[in-house]
Amino acid sequence: MGVLRIGHASLKVMDMAAAVNHYEKVLGLKTVMQDKAGNIYLKCWDEWDKYSLILTPSDQAGLNHLAYKVEKNEDLDSLRQRIEAWGVNTEMLAEGSLPATGRMLKFHLPSGHEMRLYAMKECVGTDVGSTNPDPWPDDIRGAGAHWLDHALLMCELNPEAGINTVEQNTRFMRECLDFFLTEQVLAGPGGAVQAATWLACTTTPHDIAFVGGARSGLHHIAYFLDSWHDVLKSADVMAKNKVRIDVAPTRHGITRGETIYFFDPSGNRNETFAGLGYLAQRDRPVTTWTEDRLGSGIFYHTGDLVPSFTEVYT
């Protein structure tokens, strides 16, 4: 029993045509379908499930829900019992609640973010197939993102009021969903406040991350690229398409990832992320960053904190 990997993100967008153009032309995703409610479903070329991104029309930007795939359908029942025993209410959504997807276990993290688990989604294959495949398809567009890699969620943190949903989310993910902690930021007197965490269920440095802020929200969804060169190429694509870049290509100390941050037309932050960083294993010692070195942890090259990076999010 356990979570296999990230499955999809559902985002609210204010201009559907502009959003679809962004995710197709800049990131290189493909639209696979549209439902009767006007929601658009997209996938990356190297993903085999039907879709990994849902865009829903709204009057504001932000996250609807984040979904992870579990190994077996019966795992949903076992996890439901574990989650409810932890004190979190759940709802089982019927098969077909989302197109091409089996039943889903819906619940909210202590931070208020909606999460869903599912075991089945229609498999359509990658764009290069699984028999004698080429390393990439001929019709790659934009940055040519391989797959949806991870998400970072902002979580309410107010130590003076006794509120730390970073710590609560982290305990929940470890105790209920069997994620393991790879890195953390400890702040405050004696490092008593767990202000940010990175957790994995695969062998990458993080499949989800939580960072403390004034309110809960979405910081970014991230797409995987092969290399530093591909990150630089993605920056060229963004410049060519007049995309609002938040942080120019750089490296993280945390996770060692090579990165660029930018916004979709509605203001949802995206990341293109490259580099394995390191092999995440359950017995690997947790990497801890102290408050005085946080700048290097986030932006390793300059070591300078950029206030908007943690203050601006949807």
C-alpha cells in the first residue's frame, strides 16, 4: 500500500484561451480533451496517463486540488481508514467524477489544500510509445516538458499564535501516506520551528513541498526537463513569448535542482526543473537548512532572498 507518484494538478485560470496557449506553446503540453463544463485537460509528451493538468475557468487563479496515484484500488479503502483515524474527514468520489479516472479519495490537508488519491486513470502511452522508442518525439514544442514533477504549497505559519500547518502537513504525509522527509528548514530560537519541508514518495528529492507563509495557497507546480541546457532553452522560449519570469535560471541549494520560475497568464507560478539532485531513499539522513543560510538554500548562486518569491502566490 502506498502512493506511487504525483498524478495531476487542477488549476483555476481566468482566461482559458490564454492559459491553454501558455501551457501548449511555452511548456509544450498537448490538449487531450474538453468536458461539458469547459474544463481543459492536458498532458506532457513523456507521460502515459490521459492527462496531468486540468484547467478550470474561474474569476481567480489558484489551486483546485492536487492528486496522487496509488498502486491498487483497494489501497484507497485502507488509506481512507488511516486518514480518518488521524482525524481528517474524507469523501469517496465515484468512478468518472473526473474523465477517464476511477474513484477518488478526497480530503483536505491540515493547511486546507484539497488532495485526492486515485488508483486508475486511462493509459494512453507516451508520444514515443513503449516499443523501440525514440528518445523524443518529432513534434516537441516550447520547453518540451517531460512530465509534471511536483508541487509546492504555501501553508499558514504563525508561531506566535501557535499555528504551524507546515509541521502538521508534514506529519500527516508521513504518518498517513508514507511519504518521507528529505529536507527541511528550521527557524526561530533554537531551530524550534519547522518552517519548510520537502517530502518524497519516489526517488526524487521531492514529490511535494510545504513552505510557511501568511496564508495557505499555491506557490508553484513544476515540470521536469532533462538538463541545465533545457532550462536555459525554456528561458529563451519564455522571453520569445513575453512570459513574466519570476526568477531567472539558477540553482537551488535545497534539492540541488536547476530551475527557472515564471507565471501563467492568470498568475499561477510555474517552474521548469532539471537535475536529479540526489537519489532520495528512506534511510538517507534528512538535510537541514538553518535560518541564517536560507538564502543559499533557495538561490544557491547569489544566496540572496527575494521577498516576492515567498510573498507572491495564488
